[in-house]
Amino acid sequence: MFSGIPETQANLIVALFAATSVFAAILAAAWPKLMPNPFGDRLRQVASEAGRGGRATGDRRLALITRPRQLLQDIFDKMNLSSQAENGELAKRLRMAGYRGEGPVVTYLVIRLLAPPIFFAVTLFYVFVVLQLSHPFFVKFGIATAAACLGYFLPALLVRNMIIKRQKAIRRAWPDALDLILICVESGMSIERAFQKVAEEVGMQSAVMAEELDLTTAELAHFPERRKAYENLALRTGVDGVRSVVTALIQAEKYGSGIGQALRVLAQESRDTRMAEAEKKAAALPPKLTVPMIIFFLPVLFAVVVTPAAIQIASVL
């Protein structure tokens, strides 16, 4: 098999192939355990601790509604950040990013308070001690001040980025989820059972969508007014398509009218909106590919075309 190769090298190659095969087999067997499953974890939290709409056992609360850590709570109390925590807009943005309860608000405010001095001190140490730049003192101090400003605005940027990603995932999964809700409702299911069933079905496609529907199911069974659960769904997602469906559900709840036809129209609109967004991205793709093609594709093409002719000319000369 390895004719022409010394015996030592042949044994080394065989051992290398065997070790690679063993490593691949172990990795394939352990891959389900190594990879995280956020969808399964979040749904288990909602199902077990909320009881799919029931109350949590004992003094335990919903795991999705977290409490602040004691250290962060102590810093929060000593710095008297309670006035900033009362800002409803901050809690709303954190809920849209997927963080609910008092814990994320306290953590956000404490991090925003501590990040600027930490960034400032670390940058000063790095500039003066590690790099030992030859620039004037004011330049170094300006770099540290810019790092402190970055530390102040970084939490807000991260939360905004998470909101955008979450809304993008919801927009992609919402038309399919709405179609399934329509099928469940027209088959005779209640809206709570429809939300619960659809949350189980769309979980593999979008864990975020499944989480929101499951949490809405729990709120529908817990709140005395179902309208509050619908409004919370719209506030948590911040997506126009979800708001339209929530408005239809609230009107049906108020006037006792059927929601099948309204959901059918809204589902068609959601699919059309998703298709329009896909077509818009497809139309914007050629201009974006122009520069990469000029930089990476054309030089290779010229090399493939010109190199044979250059070789022939060089051989003749």
C-alpha cells in the first residue's frame, strides 16, 4: 500500500490515520452533548417553572424573570441607581433583547457605571506601561478618555444589536408560525392551545419565536385580562406583523368576533412582506459583489488566461 515509503514513515502515517479516525468517532458521539441547545433549555424553563401557565412552585419565580446577583444589587443600592431603574424605556428595551425582570436592569446599570472607569484604567496601564508610547501625555490621556466613552456606550450598543438580531429572527419565523396558528384555530383549538402547539412546532426553526409564544401562553393562563398578555407579546417583540395580529386578537376578544379570516389576511400579508424583503436583499446583492469580484476574481482570471501565453512566449525566446 505504501510502496516506496520507508517503513517508519508508513507506520507513522497509519498511526496518524488511526488517531484521526478515533478522534472523529469520539467527536461525533459527543457532539450532541458539547453543542448547546438554547431552544430546549429555554422551553424547559418555561414549561417546568411556569407550568405552561401555572404558578411556580414554592418561592421560585420564572427563570426567565431573573433576580439580580447580590454583589450587583449591593453596588446598585450604594450608588443609588434606583431612579434610573424606574425608567420604563430601559426595561422595555431589555425585554425586547430577551432579558426580563429586575436582574437585567440592575446588571445593565451597574455595568454602565463601572465600565468607563475600568476601560479608562486598563487603557492607561496599556498605553503607559505596556506599549510605552512616545506620544505626548495629552494624546495618551485622550486615548484613555475615548476608551472610557466606549465603555459607557458599549452596553447600549450590545443591547441594540441583540434587539436587531432578535427581531430579525422573529420576522423570519412569524409568517410560518402565523400559518400554523391559523390552522390550529380553524381546527377548533383555543388560542392558548394554538400558541402552545405552534411553540412546539417552530422551536427547531426559531427558538426565539417559540419562547415568545410559550411565554404568551403562560401569561394568558396567569393574567386576569387576556388583553395584557397580547399587549406584552407586541411590546416584547416590537415587530409590526406581530402588532397587527395582537390588534386583531384584542378586537376579537373585545367584540367576540371570529379571528380566522383576520388571521388568514394577516398571514398572507406577512408572507408577502417576507418575500419583498428577500427580493430587496437579492436585488442589492450584485452591487455588493462588484468590488470583491474585481479584487479577487479578475486577477485570477487574468492569470489563468495570460500565463499559458507567457509560458509559450518565454519558451520560444
